[in-house]
Amino acid sequence: MSSKNIMKAGIHGSTGRVGHLLIENLKNDDLVKPYMLHAIEEFNFPIPQESIVTESYEQLFENSDVVIDFTIAFATETLLEAALEHPTPLVIGTTGLSAHQQNLLDEASKLMPILYSTNMSLGVAVLNKLVSMASSALADFDIEIVEQHHRYKKDAPSGTAMTLGENAANARGLDLEKVRVSGRNGLIGERSKEEIAIMSLRGGDIVGRHTVGFYNDGEFLELNHTATSRDTFAKGAIRAAKWIVNQDNGLYSINDCLGL
């Protein structure tokens, strides 16, 4: 830990929308400061005078107590490869990771503590718990998941929707990849009992909305979470950063951080 008990945070993806919010929140934080800003693009907003901008991963890791990453999958892959040479606690909120990138995440977590979550929101963490409970208790109900995001989101379905689907499937002893439906068109026949649909909508400036529906004859239950500001993701990541620096090497989720 840095001197005077001030944690030096490195931000990977610091010129992005969540990166901007991280910097703004950390400027007023008493425990963590945005010390190292990794950037390959120009900033279109003011940054703190004490912050250091770098394109070097070595400099990023050597001068950070924790690194927070909100980027895209290939950038996170590059970050993890660099982290293997410079183990440092990581908080990663990037979605759409490939199987190779997930394996790289697992390997890196053997050398450093990593908190990885497809959504840093407290509300979504609770929603995942509720989905597991409902999926198990409502075993005869059909499960349909709908996620909505802004027009700029690059991956689909969202990582959050996939995590919700995994929790629903696991609660019933199912493999999501074997039962997932991502689209319906034409004369496809009746819905199978085990299938779990995950549908994606894109448009406007929707921050994020996820609905998990449990449907049966005569009744249905829908669990919904709506994010009205990306600030909730930034605040969740900062909370995770403060927690992960005190953990042993390993891969953690936001649920571990929140004690859920």
C-alpha cells in the first residue's frame, strides 16, 4: 500500500465513459486516488494534476496498488498478459470475454487477486441471487431473459444477461450453452421445457435494463433491474478495488466483495 494509507489506483480505459466516471469519483475519495491513467487516446475531459498518463503497462503496474479495467475484450487480454509479468490486484468489468480470455483470467488469478464481474452493481448482485432462488423454486416455469442497452454496446448478449442465465441454469442443474436460445424466427416449433432464451435490444442511450421472467400457465413472475446511470458501475468498481487489495491470490466476484 502507498504511503499515508492512500491507495494509488491505475485505470485501464481511462478515456472511456466509465473511465471518466472513475476519475471523477476518485478525485473526491479519501482512500483511493486516480494516480496512473493508461490511455492511447486524447482525453476530452480534465484530469487531476497529480495523475500520470501513460501508454506503458510496466509503468501502470509498477506505480499502482490496484488496477481497474473497463475496456473491450482484446484490451483486457493485453492487460492480463502484462499483469502476468507484473502481478497487481485487478478489478475487471469488461464483458464479452472469449474462452481463451477467460482462461487467461484464471491463470493470472493464480499470481494475484482479481475481482471479475460482468456488472459491478449491488442491485444486479442481489438480482442474481433472486434469480437462482426463483429458478430452483419455480422449476416448472419457462425462463426468458431480455436485456436492453444503448446503441454503442458492442457485445450481445450482455455479460450481465449471460451471468443471469448461468445462475438460472445452474439452479436447475443445466448447462446454459446447451439450452440457450438467442433468437427465434420462422416456424421453429413449440418451446422446449429446458430452454432459456436471452434476447438483446439495442437503442438510444439506455444504460442497462435486465428482465428475467418466469412464466407458467395462469401466472408469471418478472424480476427487473434498471441502471439509470453508469455511475453505479464506477462506484461498485471502486468499492471492489478497496476490497480486493486485501485478498489472497484468486478469482473473486462482486458477490464475494459484498458478502452475498
